[in-house]
Amino acid sequence: MATLNGGLSTNGLKAHHDHFTTRAIHVGSEPDPVTGAVVPSLGVATTFKQDGVNKHRGYEYARSANPTRTQLEALVTSLETSPYFASGEDSHVDVSGAASFVFGSGSAATAAMCVWAGLQANEGGGGGKDGVNGGGGHVLAVNDVYGGSARYLARTSKSTGLEVTFLDMEKAGEEGIRKALRPDTRLIWLEAPTNPQLLVPPLPTIAKIVDALPIETRPLVIVDTTFLSAFYFTPLIPSGPGVLPLGDVTLSSLTKYGSGHSDIIMGSLTVSQHTARTRPNVLKGLQFLQNSLGATASPRDCHLMIRSLKTLSVRMIRHGTNALRIAAWLRDQPEIEQVRYPGLTTDGAFHMVEALLSPNARRELEFFGWKFPFEPSTDTSNSIDSLAGIRTLGIPFGGMVSFKLKGASAAQIDTFVTSLRLITLAESLGGVESLIEVPAGMTHKELGEETRLALGITDNLVRFSVGIEDVEDLIQDLRIGFAAIRQ
Ligand SMILES: *Cc1c(COP(=O)(O)O)cnc(C)c1O
């Protein structure tokens, strides 16, 4: 764990007073006080010399903490929790206390969170069934959840006695969600947007229900923000003074947009300042589990992740504008039956996007001419070929698009995805290169046909992780795919 004010030299850089893009480059990367090196040193030591029995300098053994991971955790905390306020307004903002825990994968972060639910209270855990002794307990999860999380929640967690209810929260509404909560509900598990349907669960409604419960025993709201990254979505940042954040903990598979180059597996949990202050047991419990489960990330990978995160902002803007252009183009093609991209004005979730958009993304988009409250630009061309044109189509909101090919059989879908030249058929997402996959036959195969169809995951649904290539080349590639099916 590294808290933001936790002993990290900032060389006069005020971690909370700079904008997101600046912090992405500087927090955790302060010039080395000894050599002046402008990038952080890679610390690979597994153990640290002590000056006397139990007299150490903050590091004993690299699993419990190591300097490179501490630097990365400080950076992740800054990106997930520090607000942007217009200049002059920021001097009173204090976000100290928030903390991040980095794990060897997003799945390890998921496992740690679920183990926390059933961990006994005196270790900082959720207390399980009776809230004290540990064991059991309940999780209320959104139904359209990432395949690996569904597997952990539904199958692996049985070994700890955790019980799980999957709920279509949008459909259930306030009353339905309230009814699904139990006295032993320790976690509410959300993803925004969900995978692969890109639906947005009603976070404000859930926050309202939870905020009315007694603070010590209420379930923690976990938001898996992997599909948007901290650039677009920061539910730990309150929307204004006196407002509570939408979530307690964000979970991110940094494997995806965090890495951005498809070369690191890693995950993180970040606890909001509000939760850290009102329920310090959560930090204690997660720190205990990060060390005791041992599912850590290597310092070498942490070092590479620090480098990757420096460009998160520039990559995410391009992912977003490319995805918005592609979604708008797909919508107009006769081969397409349904397109989902929450940022497209015609998408069912568009009404929620503006409220969820991070203050940082909003500011960056304003630079490119977007106006908030959202007003389509007055350009009437509706063209995807100019910035003014795409401003009429919606708001960039991540790089994930899903679509259904009208009447296509599984064999035709196979032809489509294998005839593409640039867009690679592969699982995962978030890299600079475009990837495409077919959930029914790949990432969501394990769900079984009945569950899949109930979630709308038909054989002709395709999930597209739009990369940052030139969008014209990507569209040309999709044209090649459509032509291949027609043959
Ligand atoms: C990939 C992913 C995970 C799991 O992360 P790994 O790093 O692959 O273990 C969790 N949630 C979502 C939404 C993901 O896309």
C-alpha cells in the first residue's frame, strides 16, 4: 500500500494540485535524490538491510512492500482519486488517506476483494456472515460481469462460503436493488460499462441506497472501471463539495488500458479517501491480504507500468475519438443490426455518460471543442471525418464498441473476423493495436448458452477494442470483413 502522503518524496511537486496528465507523468517519478535520474530506478531487491532488530527504513521484504511498487501505487492513487478543480479553487483540496494496492493481475485484485468480504473483522475484513468472525457473507453483483469475475464470484468463491446474487440492476430499479440486499451483504460488485454489452449500471441509485445504511456495516461498492480507465471514469472522486463518491473501491485490470501495449498483466484496488477515513479497517484488511495472499506484481512489471501510465491521457483521447467515429460509421452500415457505444448520442446509456465522465476527461475534451452540458456542435455535416463533425455525434467515452452483424451465422462471423488485415482476432482489450473478438465463442463461452442468451450475447455479437491507428484504415478493414461475408 502507498498512501499519497505516505513518505514519498515529491520534490516540491504538489501531487494534488496538478492536472491529471501532469500527475500521470510526475507522481512516483520524481528525479532520484541521489543521482538526479529523471525516471524512477528499478528496485529488484527482495529483502532490505535492517539497522537493528526491527529497525528498517520502511521496507523489509519485497512481497509486503517494495520501492518500485510503492511508486506505482502512489501514481495509481493520484490518478484514481485526485480531482481537478479550476485553478484557484484547488488549494483547499485534501485527498490524503486514499490508497492503492497493486496485484499480479486484475483477477488477483478480484480475489483479494472477495476474500476481504469473508475475512474476520479483527484483521480488517468485512466479517463474513455475522460481520465479526469471518466466513461466508454475500455479494450483490451486476449480472453482465467480466467473465473472469463471474467465474470467481460464482465458482471459486464457493470455497470460502461467499454467496452471490447476480442482478440486472438497471431492470431491478431502486426497489429491486434494495430487496436484493441482505444484512450480510459485504460487497456490491459493479462494472461500468459492462462487458461485452457496454451497459451502464445505475450508480447514483445504488450510491443513494447504500449511503442511507449505517457506515460501519454497509456493503462496500466496488466499481470495476477497467473498460474506461481512470482517464474517463473516476467514481471515487465526489462530483462536488459535500457529495459522497459513487463508489468505495475501484478495481482496474491495468493489463488493459493501464499497460496500453498488451505486454503487462496487472491489477489494482484503490480505496477512496472517504472510505479510508470512515472505515480504516478496509485499508488494514487489504494490506493484510496483499501481503498474505502473495499475489503480487513484480517490480519489473511495476516499473514498466509506471512508464505506460505516463501516456494514458493521450492514448485515451485517441481511443475515444476513434471509437466514436467507428461507432457512428457502423451505425450507418446496412450489415449492422445493433451498435453499442455509450458515448454515441443514440445509445441507450448516453443519458448517463455526461454525469459519469471524469472531471479530467471533461476538461481535456473541452480543449477539443466539446461543450458541457453536452450540446452537439452546430456543424451540420454529421461527418466522421472532422472534429467538428464528430462533436455532433456524441462524447468520447472509452475505446470499446460492440455490435451485431445482421443475420450472420457463427460461420459468417468467423469469416468476418478472420478476413481482417489490421484488426487482430484476440481476447483482451485496451492496447494501442485494435483487437476484435466474439464473446459467445471466446471470452464468454464458459457462461453456457442459456445465460449467454439471457444477457443478449448472441453468436453474431462482436466486441471491438478500437486501437489508436488511423481510423480510415480501421474502417477500410471493416469494409474488407463485410465484403468477405457477402462472397
Ligand atoms: C481483464 C479484466 C479483468 C481481469 O484482469 P486480469 O488482469 O486479466 O486478471 C477484470 N475486469 C475486467 C472488466 C477485465 O476486462
